[in-house]
Amino acid sequence: MTQPPSQQPPQGGFGAPQDPQSTPQPPQPQSPPAAPPQMPPAPPQTPAGAPQPGYGYPQAPGAQPGYGYPQAPGQAAPGPYAQQPGPYGAPAGPYAQQPGPYGQQPGYGYPQQQYPGAPTPGGSGGGPFKGKPAVVIGAALAALLVVGGGIFFAASGSDDEKKPVAKSSSDAADPSASPSIDQGDGKGDGREANDDLNAGRKEGEAKVLWLTKNSIDLPRNGATVYGPWIVGDTLVKGMYRSVVGYSTADGKEKWTLPLPADLCAAPAAPTADGKIVVGVMNGTTDKADCADLQMIDLNTGKAGWKKSVKKNGTWDLLSDIGLAISGDTVTVGRTSNSSAYRVSDGKELFGNPSGTCQPYAFAGGPKLIAAVNCRTDDVDNPQQQIQEVDPTTGKAKWTYEPKRGWEVDKVYSVSPLVVSLTQREEKKWGILALKENGTLRSQLTSDKGDKLSVDCGGGFSIFGKKLEGCSGVAADANTFYMMTEDDTSGTGRTNKVIAFDLNTGKSKWKAAAPAERTMKPLRMEGGNVLVYLEPSYDKGGAIATIAPTGGAAQVVLQHPDSTTRIESFFSSRTVYSGGRSYVVSDRVSASNDEEEKEQTTMMAFGK
């Protein structure tokens, strides 16, 4: 296996906070505090005597953390997320928090800190651990233990202390190269639908349309996948030093775009016409930064303009950046700095605004939302803002200013706008919904006993932050849908989806997953909530929908039970498009070259 490039410092903080401007505080909910949530459940164990994972089943990651992942912590000091009431001193909402190992809050996927050293869940769309992740609502102060590029949440300080439980996270820090497809002999890089993968298929189950395996010699500790993005009949993903387009019909490579260095950043989605701008390291040494931007037409695989991000002074740290696209604009966020370029031709549109409040991260889509940090005299008591900005000029259309001390964590939905906030010093967590004009719409509060979860990923980050890209959530105009943590109190893992009224912040209904199954919201589909029923030990995954009024999940595409072992990637992202589902491993890692070549990287299912 090739040696990995030297690790860049982890990414996260955003400079000194700044003095706030007066903003009306949200009303105090009158409902009683939600019950303290519990620690995340352990992932399912293989029954004694069960056969070992079959063809293509992913191997455990290498002993050392992967490139771009946090190193093992020196000590497990209290971090940002102990059980506390919700934002602004209101009764507890759905989110208590877990601490980071250095006494600092985690970076990407968590609130940013004013100094380096804040690891977060590792992995690309889901980190190296199977299951759900990053937002865990714990009842007690906890230690965050970095384990092989992922995390353990370990409870402490309670009578019913639980053992560490591995949970998966999302999104990426370290890339890999693209696999290729062979002609289906079962010995190369792919298998076609007419081989034994479908031999055990039962009536009513979907077919395995195609499968790919890794064929690239990766860095020693593996590589992270960026994407996938579907443009027309092409599925695109980026890994290591290439971006590759695959036919959605048969999985064969349509085009490959080599990159001169490691892929290091990518937005959640391309433009409406299939253009994207990715971040590429500006060298292959340990001194390289994620400072080069490359535009790519995902329809053809042709490279467009390329330019380097202009450094804005000594403290413009470009070792990591966050990219987001809205309209024809791509934004580049990093510590106390930002810039924006036109996707179509690379023209620089705007940079840092004047004043003491500076955007440092963005979420794109139908609107461009910015997380803003204001300089203050107390680094431990930051002042932040949420803004909608004009994607052409960068001017703020409105500004919402949370109570001082609260930091912008994630944007779960841009339209309607749903934002996660954290309070580092008081160790609180909360979710707010904002109106179109930026005023408070509601604060979400969970019912007693509900333990909510969301998969926001890991990309270990110290000098940059990504606001978008969470999975496990969905939203329509008036409702926000979120999954709960896995419940293992019965005979198998299960969970439910909860619908929150965005006008009141209270739950409207709860839909339980089928017995001994877990499910994750993907997005809205025809007015319904599209969910992925995750594979279990003996049951294949499935795509299903839940009506906007609730009720049982209705399966629209059942994956074969016979291939559940292959489908159970260590960590993956699932995409549903055109009646087909695509399960894409978000990290490729193995302990040696032979195992590396046996890693299944993608599976496609259809009728």
C-alpha cells in the first residue's frame, strides 16, 4: 500500500468571537424539560456461530487513524455536550451533548473552537463505524474517545454507566481513488447482475443491478469518498486523486478525471446544470494546503477553470476549507475568512465583508446561509450570527443573532431553515427553526424519552467547518422529520422517525420502524418522507416512504435478504433516484493490499 501524505492539522476554530448586536430573545417554552436521553446503543453483534461476512463485506479499518483523522487523545477531558436545558435557558430540547477529549468542542460536525485540537467523528458520509452517529443525546457528561478514525461515546458520572458504543458519522476528510468495473467474472473489480448475487433473490425483492470493488492502491490508512452526486444517468464520486463518473444502469465507468493531488473538499450538491467545484491540495507534501479550486462538469467529466484561493493574511488558514454551492456561486469558508466565486467562469464575486463580524461557513441550495462569528473580548463566550446572504454580492439579507455563547453547529435544512446550535461552556444543544425573514419561528423540543439522532459526519476539522451534508433528517414547508437513536431494549435494534411542527416546535407524530429494523430519513419524495430501512443481520435494506400524516413505512424497493452481508457496509451513504437505490461506501480502508482489493465500494438495486 502506498504511504499516506502527511496529515494536515485538524480543522475547526474560527477566530476570536465578537461583540453582539441586540436581538430579541426567543420566548421561553412553558413545557417541562424533556427527559435526559441515554447513551447510544451498541451496534448489533454477529450471533455466535454465525458465518463470517461474505463476498465484499468491508473489513475493519487499520490500526492507525486514517489520513485526515484525529489522533488518539491525550486525555478525555470534559467537552461540549453534557445534559443541559435547551437554548437560551429554555427547558431541555432534544439535545444534550457529549464532551470532546481535549476539553474542547469537536470541529466539523460540532461547534468550532478558538484553538486547535478538537477531533470529531471520522469518515466520509458516515465515518468508519456502522450505525448512526454524531449527534448523540446523552444524559450524562461523557468522554469522547477517538478509536481508529471514528469515535466512541463513553458515559461517565452516572450510576448506570454504560460501555462505549461505536456510532457512525458522516462526511469526509481523506480521499481515495476510483475503482473500475470488470466484465462480471467475479474476480476483478465488479460483478454484474446476472451472476450469483441474484441467485437467492426472492419474489418481490429487487435485483442487484451491479456492484463495484476497489482496485486502487490507497494510502496506508485508507481514503474517504466525496459524493455521490447523480447527474442524469451518471453517478459521480470523488476519491483520493480522481473524480469518476459511473453509468447508473450498469456501473461501468463513463469517465475519469485525474487530479494532481488529494481531493480535500466538496460541496453537498452541484449546480442545477451539473457543475461542481471541488477543493484539491496545492501540493503533495505535508506543507500543502486545501487551497486549489477545480470546476468540473459532472455530465462529461471535463475539467473547467482552476484557481487558487487568495490567502487573506497570516491567519487565513487554508489547510481545510468548506465548500457550498447556491445558484451559480460557490463559497469557500474557513477560519474567520470567506470568499465566493462564480461556478460558471471562476470570477471572484466577494470576500470578507467590512466590520468585526465575519462569515466562516456556508450552507447552499435554494438559499445561501452563512454562519458568522463576531470578534469579542472573551474567546470562551463567543457571539455568532446566522445570515441569509445574496449569493452574487455577499450582502446579508437578514441577520439572526442568538444569545451570546451559542455557536452555529449545522444547517439541517435551508428551506425551511432549520439550524442546530450548541453552547460550549454550559454544554447545551438546541435546534431552531427560522422564518423567511430570519426571525424565530420555533425551538424544537422533544417529548419525554425521545432520544434524537442525526448523521452529520466527521471530517476532522480545526480550521474549517461544513454546515451542510447531514443525513437522517428531512423537511417540508411546515414539518421537520428526524430519526431517534437505536433502541436495543427488545430483541433487536429498532428506532422511529419523529415529525416536528415547525410553527410550534412540538412533535406531531411518531412512526416506528418495522420490528428489529432501523430507518433513516433521506429526503422528501412526492410529499412523503423517503427513508432507508437499514439492513440487519438477516434482512436486506429497503427504500420506503412515510406519509406526511405518519403511519407505517411503506416499502417501495426491497433489497435482497441474500446480499445483506454485502450491503452492510462499515459506513455508507444511500441515494434513491429513478426507481433505483445506490449504496455507496464512504470510506475505503483495509489492513493490507489484498483486503483493499476486496472492498465493495458500491451496490445498485432496482426492479
